Amino acid sequence: MEFDYQRLLNWPIPEVRQRYTVRDTMLYALGVGLGADPLDAGQLGFVYEDGLQVLPTYPVVLGYPGFWMKEPGTGIDWVRLVHGEQGIVIHKLPPPEGEVIGRTRITSIIDKGAGKGMLVYTERRLTDAATGELLASLPSTTFCRGNGGFGGPTGPVPPVHALPDRAPDRSIELPTLPQQALLYRLSGDYNPLHAEPKVAQAAKFERPILHGLCTLGVAGHALLKAAGYVPERLAAIHARFTAPVYPGDVLTTDIWQDGAVWSFRTRVAARDNTVVLGNGRAVLHAA
């Protein structure tokens, strides 16, 4: 089917109503590595039901509309797309259990040119189903490598956040488990790329890789740890996915603290300091 820019721009992405429980909230936290230190009371608060707290990155798995880009009518070459960027703006942290509504829309499509792909920008707005209150806004960028050259707009493209030109103020090292992807997928992303060796190898990876949003969750954990495990302090997080992570990798998140704005990147020291999350920007409320 020939690609139709206007049809994709107006694509009706289904609204999602999702009920979740404290078990789901704890499972997500375990999936991004909280509880690795059983003596750390800060981590325990997110994986134990007594006084359970909610991670600021939790909204990424709530109200998710599924892999709608795979539908033939979109005209997207879904086999060749990659998740480019993800943001989270917290208006109010979701409660540990409840019901939410996710409404996702395409905000813009950028044509990078023939053979260069296109960028699809979307935003999901997550609201409390009972009160209608806005909980989070989740801007996302998808790089569709198999599309492009259809004569669409070539801009504007949001600027990339530049990291400070100095040594980081803090570096926080957090482990991932060899079975981390199998645990994280139970929060709703069942892409076989993260479970089946044959699928991963067909995609040119040596073995199943970690979900990008799980990597973002680990970076969010590092930011939260630097903020004293007070989830209400994190107002926004945004980063670019730059390289795959393999379950079992140890992730080091470098943080530059400049008032309310913290810059960050996440790297794998054991793999020549490969940067897996780049150009990270977080906004924090005062302590």
C-alpha cells in the first residue's frame, strides 16, 4: 500500500482504559530493578505493599495502546522502526492502584528524505478514570527507517538536549539481571525480541535485548536515588535511545545537577562505555 501522509497523521489510535493493582505496581518496580538491595529502605518502598510508593517512570506502561504501527493501513514499515526518544511529564503521580485512561495521538510526522526514514511524534495523555485528572503526558519519537521521501514536512524538529561540558556531579551504578527482560515484559510489552533468541538473532542481536523503556526505568531509578528516593521530586524525564542493552549489563548513569534541571546519560562501562541512553534531561521540584 502506498504511504499516505495525511491518513497516518489522522490515524485513530484506540483509547485504552486500564485497571491496575498494587501487585502490578510492585511488579513494574521489580522489572526495572528495585529491590536489588534488600537492605535499602529507599528501594523497599516501591516493591512492598506497606506504604507502597509509585515510581515516576511507571506511567510508560499505563494506558499503552499496543503496537498500532503494525496495522497495514498505516503504511509504516514496522519491521524497520525503532523507538527513538521517550519523555514523561508528571502532573500527578498515579496512586498505587486504580484505573486510568490513555489517549494517544500523532502530533507530527517529519520526512527525513528518500532512504533516510521519517520521524513520527506521538503523545499519550494519561488521566485518572474516576476523576478525569491528568496524571502524565508521554511524548515519544519513533524512527521509521523504512519510510521517507514522500514529500512531507522536513521540520521543525525539537532540539536535542546537550550535556554539560564538565565531569558529572554523580555517577550511579545499577545492575540488571540476566532474566530482566523476561521480568519486565510482564508489565505489558510482550515483543518476542526480548524473549526469543531466534527472533533476536534475526534482528542482528546476539541474544534477546532489554526493552528500551526498561533501560529508561533503570535510569529513572538512578535519578530517584540521587533525589533521596522522593518520587514527588521528579517532574519530567526525557532521553534518547542510542544503543541496545543486554540483560545482565551493569548500567552507570552519569548525572549533572544544575538547579532544577538535571542532565544525564546511561552507559555500559563493561562494553567500552557504550552510551545506551543519551541527551537525558530531568526536571525536579525543590527538595
